[in-house]
Amino acid sequence: MKLITIFLFVSCHYACSRGEYFVSPSFRDGHLPGIRSLALDTSFVLYLRQVNRDDEAANGLQEKMETRGQETVCVKRVEVEYLLLSLKRRMAMYFSTIPDKYQQYYSKYQFADTVINTYDLSTFYFGTVDENGESISFETIDSKKIMTWDLRPFVNGTYPSKISIRAIAVQRNHEMEEIILVAKALGTPVYFERQTGFQFIFYRPGGNQSPDGSQVTLADKNLY
């Protein structure tokens, strides 16, 4: 089995295109001053959201309702989003893929719902679950911007089968900038479904790795 270490620091030109990934000399030499790692222990649970393009839908988009393998010509997967939660550590991680304007990539290269292909990721948020499980807050390093997701149901001590985002509050420079009612803004609810487990892989289509990710996995239980 081939083992890899996932570094969530990439150079990615993501205007609906694939990213350019590289390993810097510092990584190769092992000189990594100030680098931080995050241990993925058993307290983390994966939630998944898939956005499909439906030409027959009123707003053109829909949540993934059908089971895998039942896509039709008019329903195509265009984006996948991942939410990792640890209630024990009150931590949240949100990753999303590069939106596919050609509406073919995520249907052609489709993994199990529990597999996160880091090659496709473009957005990385690391946040905190509040003590009552009512919200998740993502704060920039300089603390100038805080984005807070209002959750339903609350995740206080339990992992529900589905989590929806009722509203998003954006605070900038310690002042409230806007509050977005998600379902009203998008015309459809936004929810994530709980998965039975998760696995990080790195698979580049056209490479020599196994498409099912069985030959590529994390070298350890850490993200860097």
C-alpha cells in the first residue's frame, strides 16, 4: 500500500480548473519551522454535501437526493463539500471541491461518499463548535473576519444524521456585516449527511494510482 502525507498547503489555480500541486524544497528537506499538525482521532465524524446541476429544477441546482449510480442526463454532480466535526474537541473542518463548470468531472471520477480526494479541494476552513453545539465559527488568523454557521439541529453531544445551515453571520472588524438566511438566499436548504467513516486520499486522474483510492492513503493520522 502506498502511503502519503497530506499537506493542506497547495498552489491552486481554481477558476474551474485543476490545481497545480508541488512539494517545496522545505518539505523535502524536512525544514518546516512553524508548521502545525492536526491529529485526526476517532472523535471526528464526516458529513457530506453534494450539489447537482438539474436543468429541470426551478433554480437549476438541487441537493443530492438520489442514490449513487442513478444519475440521469439532466442531473449532474458539480461540487462536493465535506464537514468534519469533533464534538469532543469542539473542532470543525470544512473542505469544498473546485466547482465543475463542465459538469462532467465529479460524475466521471466518483469515489465512495466516505473518501475525500485532496486533489480536488480548493477551500479549507478550520473552526470551532460552540459549547452548546448551536453554531460553528470560522475565524481568520488576524481575527478581522469571523463567519458563523447557525446549525439545525444543534449538535450538543450527539451527531445527527443530517445537519442543515440555517443562517450565516459575517462579522468584520468586530462589527456585524451581514446575516444570510441560507435557504432564502439559495432557494433550497443546505444540509450535510453523516457518513459511516472517512478516508483522505490523493488521486490525480490519469495517473497510475488506483481510482478507488485503495493504493493511496495517509502516512499517519495527521493533517499538516
